[in-house]
Amino acid sequence: MLLAKAVENARHQAAVVANAGGRTLGTLISASFSTVNQVERSAARPMLNKTATADNNVPTQIESKNITISVNVNTVFKLL
């Protein structure tokens, strides 16, 4: 799971900082997460003929889009 990897990465980075300061990283005190979702948008298209009906066999147009999900992990660890 990516969220677990993000917390593991945060723990590793915090341990590097703690060790550089001559301390040892302790237990996780708190963690918070925030997410941002972004959907790729295309330029507006002209409307289909307003007189079109289901009887005209107008195909439904479906476009694939890229979705980007970003998660920020904020952690606080105890220093020993």
C-alpha cells in the first residue's frame, strides 16, 4: 500500500535527521494525511446536434482521462 510506504519513508527521513543530531528516533506520536485529486481536463467541445435523439443512433463518446492522486503525510516522532 502506498500510504504505508509514505509513512515508512517519513520514518526513514526522520531517523536520518535524528541521527545527524546525535539522537535516536522513538515511536510515532501522530500522523495526519491530506489528499489532492487532479483530473486531466480537455478543451470544451461543441454540443452535439440538439435535434439528435436516440433514434438517430448517435454513438456515445467516452474519453479516457488521467487522474493524479497526491497524498501528503505529516508525522511527529518522539526523540530519544
